[in-house]
Amino acid sequence: MPALSNRTDSFTDSVIRRMTRISNEYGAVNLSQGFPDFEPPREILTRLVEVANEDYHQYSVTWGAQNFREALAKKYEHFSGIAIDPDSEIVVTCGSTEAMMAAMMSVTNPGDKVIVFSPFYENYGADAVLCGAEPLYVPLVPPEFGFDPNVLEEAFRQKPKAMILCNPSNPCGKVFTKDELEIIAGLAKKYDVFIITDEVYEHIVYAPNVHSYMAALPGMRERTVQCSSLSKTYSITGWRLGYVIAPPDIIDRVKKVHDFLTVGAAAPLQEAAVAGLDFGDDYYKALQEKYTEKRELFLRGLDDIGLVHTEPQGAYYVLVDISGFGYESDLDFCTRLAQKVGVGAVPGSSFFKEPENRFIRLHFAKRNDTLNEALERLDSIKIKMGK
Ligand SMILES: Cc1ncc(COP(=O)(O)O)c(C=O)c1O
């Protein structure tokens, strides 16, 4: 048999998705892969039922159904203050996952360098490799996950084509302040670099933190390729609806990549999701309140058990420090945690470029009774996981 492509040789399968399979194998409460166990908004589901009997079963326009793009442009302007043309500045994709890949393929050539903050959402490394790009990692330093502007500028001096910015950030929960975004924007303009943002948690931010859009900063609209999705905002991770927003010359390229990768996102699901894009401010306020309550419940529960952890400013992940347990491998720790304690977690090492082995990631996008069950199980962690 001929040799297979070596394109994927340098990375494994997704550790996040693998931990879901391991959790399921041991019947663990799965707090590894970030998806809710509560229902999406009723209005969206009601519309989905109607759509089943309407005429939305063939391909939509490849770059997204007209009414979806129009509703999205309206919502985006409402929150970011930026008016966009739904025809020439949006491509609807199969989740932010495809959006990020299409953005990377549209902006970079093989051999180009791309700056990535570490810790990072694990897809970015694979995206870069699949595009033939070379990641330049810049640390976000625990426990505050701040960055050193001089270290960042050092990376910009290496002539990167783009920088990937996850804001709010998975896994560390950092919400970049406007000042921090301005430092990054200043460097992007000085060194003529694109910023590819992943803003899937734009509506999950804890007061007093606020989300600022990179594209809204002066001079940044033309060099920002914004990726986001409906997965987290409307609790529909399985629907695979995401998008890229960028100026027309970039979107022209993204349309081509997207067309040949997937043709389009699912037409009936786009149609049903318009009900969500049309929600008023009340929906987003209630979403914040819901996640603020879950964050409180879960973090205070971890405190009661005596676990040291991060205090996320946004998104719904918490990094728990496991250094006191004396394990050499956090992957080993997570496998045993699923097996012995019955809670699924992701080894922190899968997010860090640095040889970091002291964190596991748990998420709290679950019903309160699921979170309470997980906390009850975690109560025995010191007895069951001690060495
Ligand atoms: C930072 C980040 N980006 C993208 C995704 C995937 O988003 P989507 O479901 O839209 O592909 C996730 C999912 O956990 C994520 O945490």
C-alpha cells in the first residue's frame, strides 16, 4: 500500500473529544468537552419543528441563507457597533471550527508564521499545521494569564502573517481588557499583521468584565477576521452553525475555501436559528445571569472541597491545580479521575505549549443538579486520587 499523507503526523486526535469518550466509558459526569446538558431556547426548537414541514431541505446559498446573514448583521451591529454588509462581509460556516480553518486558509500561505497565545484552544495548533503555517507561541502567564508586551512584540518581529486571539479565552477564562486589545492592535498595525479572532464566548462574560470587539478598535476592522458561532450563545453545539465576519476582499477568499470544503451549513438549522438571532437584549442578559449563577455554584463548591482553581472572567471553564496530588501525567490523572471519582476532565497539558502538567480543565455549562452531582463526587477526590 502507498504511504498515507503525513499532514496529520504531528498531532493526535483531540484530547478534549477523547476525554468525552473516556467519561462515557466509565459513566462519569462529563465536565470535559464544553457543551450544555440543558435545552436550547424553546423559540428556536419550536421554529425547528415548523421548518421540518417547510421548504428548507436543499442547499442554501453557499455562504449562508440570506435571512440568516441579515439577522446576524443586525445582531452584530447591535453588540459591536459595526455595520456590516450581509452579502459581502459574512460567510456562514459549520461552526466556528470551520470558520477558523477557513480564515486561516484564506489568510496564510504554507510557511507563514502565526502567533498563538498559550494556553490555547487545541484546534489552533492543528489548524496551523493543516495550513502549513508555523505557530509562534506567546505565554499567557498563570495565575493571572497576563502577557508581557515585550515578549509579544518579539514574536511580531518574526514577521508573522497573522495572530490568533481567543477572547473570551478557553481554557483560562481570560477576558482581554480594552487596554490589552489596544496593545495587540498597535502591534498588528505596526508590523502589518492580520488578527483572526475566535469570539464564541462573546456573550458569556462575568461582571465587572466586559467583552470588547477587536474589530471595533480604530484601524482594526480592515485587518480583523472575526470567527464566532451560535454553539455556545444559544446552547446548540450540535447544530454546527458558525460564521466569519471580515472585509469583502478577505470574505471573497473565505467564500471560496468554504464552498469547496463544505458547500454550506445545514439549511433547515440556519432557518430555525434565525429565531435566536432575532432575540432582544433580555435573552443575553438572562444568559449572563444563568452562567454567573453556575460559575458561583461550581467555584464555591470547589472551594469547599479545598481545590485550588482559576476564577474565570468569561467562558465556562475552570483550571484546577492538581500539583498537590503528585501525578507525573495529567492525562493519567484525568483517566483515573473518570474511573475512580466519576468526573470527566481535560488534561491541561493539551492547551499549553509549555511543559505544563499541573492543571485539569472542568466546565460548568451543565444543569445545577449535574454540577451538584459532580461536586458530590469530587468531594472524595483527595481520598480516591491520593498517591
Ligand atoms: C474557543 C473555542 N472555539 C471554538 C469552539 C468550537 O466552536 P463551534 O462549535 O462553533 O465549532 C470551541 C468549543 O468548545 C471553543 O471553546
